[in-house]
Amino acid sequence: MTRGNSLQIVIPVEETSGIAEARRRVAALAAPLGFDDTTAGALAIAVTEAATNIVKHATRGSIVARSLEAGDLRGVEVVALDHGRGIPNLRASMRDGHSTAGTAGNGLGTLQRMTTGLDIYSQAGKGTVLRFEVWQPGARQPGVYTAGAICLPKPRETVCGDDWAVLAHRDRLILFVADGLGHGPDAASASRAAVAAVTRHAGLKAAEIMEAAHAALRPTRGAAAAVAIVQGADGLCTFCGVGNIAASIRVNGDARNLVSHNGILGHQVRKMQEFQYPFPPDAILVAHSDGLATRWDLESYPGLENRHPTLLAAMLYRDYLRGRDDVTVVALRAEGSPPA
């Protein structure tokens, strides 16, 4: 199971002091994971390099981090995003000694050596998003699917009223997003109750999963929610949504929006209806709460659909955040790992 928001943090990086703050807060996030000194040191260096690049090349940006798990292994995913001038020659920038800021030019090379899964998307004049992982010692086994997410609270809130999960169950994968009504602790309680219900009933059909979540949320303020079940062997995605969770399937640049019905899970639901959509091996599924504007278009980001889904989620968060509500963006692609 991949689970979202309670362990994801965002740290603004707008000046040199933000570098130390990012390093400190990511170290605190990783502290319960039991990293040895070598792994903790690698994480600290990697976060420092990523935050330093923001200050040197973009002036301002953010570091977003969350904990990860794969079986008994624990790790941390770090995303650095900015609106800077971009990286004009990414391949050259990965070589040690290459610098556009008068430094030693070891930043991206250091990140590649000290982390796992480094992936970068950059556009000239529009900024850069990069992500990497740092894991406990031991080999991580990649899954059949690659998922990525950004799930963060409304500004000045301490908890996020959204929640999400990606669950592997037998021959299928379940993606679930919940947006608790309003924001704050009560909204968070509703969305977490929904995720817990989905986890307990992962073997059911999509509409039955939503019915189970509906029942679980009756004592709460309720939530908008949606579940998508991807069956890779059949090339199908079954979707059931209630409320304003937006979702779309994208294949080779073409998008198809998925259909939800009006209502509030736990209170008023007019209809639980499943819809089936083709989901070929090169498809990507994107679902998000209404903390993100709906009129985004990946045509403005050539090649982004082929990068790690976390980069896609982070880019949409960076450029289409409404800023007045909690926000969740989850992207899922039917591949074992992102391209090199």
C-alpha cells in the first residue's frame, strides 16, 4: 500500500536560511524510519544540494518530502520545484564540473550518485522539478505500476483534509482520493476514515468500495471521493466517483475525463455508478481534489507524461494550485519504473 498525506511536508526555499530549514525538517521526517548514519548523511547532503540549486538558480522554490515504504524497507521521497530559468542542457548538467553559477558544478552529479530514482523535468525560462528517493540499505523491488502524489494542507493549516491511497490487491491496483468537507482536523478525520474503509474492502468492486466508504463516513462531516481500479491484464480502468474529485486518463497526449456523480460521501449520494475505460500499458491516470484548478493542460509540458508520475503531480501542483484549500494530485502509470 502507498499512503499519502500525514507524512508529507513542504518547505519554502527563498533564501540561504531555507537550505538549513529544509535539511532539518526532512531529517525530522526520516528520523522514525531508522536510517543508519550513512543513509541519514546521504539524505542530508542530497536535500542540501537540491535546496542550494533552488537558491542559486531560481531564487525561490520549495522542497516537498514524504515517507515511502516497500515491503519492510523504508525511504523518503524528495521533490524540489521552482519557477527559475530552467536547465538549458540537462545532460551536460549531470556531469561533474559543469556549472552555470560559478560553483564547482557537483550538485546534480552528487544527487545521482547518492540517491535512487533521480528524475528531472525542466523547461527553459519556466523552471525545474526534480525528485529522488533515499532508502534504508537493501534492494528495492520495483512494482508493476509507478505512482506519485502531492498531498498538502491549505496554507496555515497544520493537517490536510485530503487523503489518498494506492493499493495493490491481487491482479489489480486501486487508486483512491478523498477530500474531506471543508478543511482542518474534522475534514482530515473524514478523509482518513474513507481511506481506512477502502483498505478494509479492497477486494470489492468499485461501487461496493464506495458504498463501504459511504457507510464509514456517516459519523463524519463527509467527503468527496473517487476510486479507480486498474486491471492491467485486461487493459481496463473501472471508476466510481462522488463529488468534485476530477480524474482523467491520458494516452499519447489524448485525454479522457472520467465521470463522477454529485453528492457527499457519508451524507447525500444520488447514485453509485461504475464506468469502464480503456487503460493500455502506456496510459497515465491523474486524479485530484478541487484544491487544484481543473483547466490544466499537459500540452504545455512536452514529454512530462513520460517522466516519473511524481514529477507530473508536482508540476500540476506548482502551476495550478488554487491556494485556498487542501490539495491532492495523484498520478499513476502502468509501468515498472520511469524512463532513464
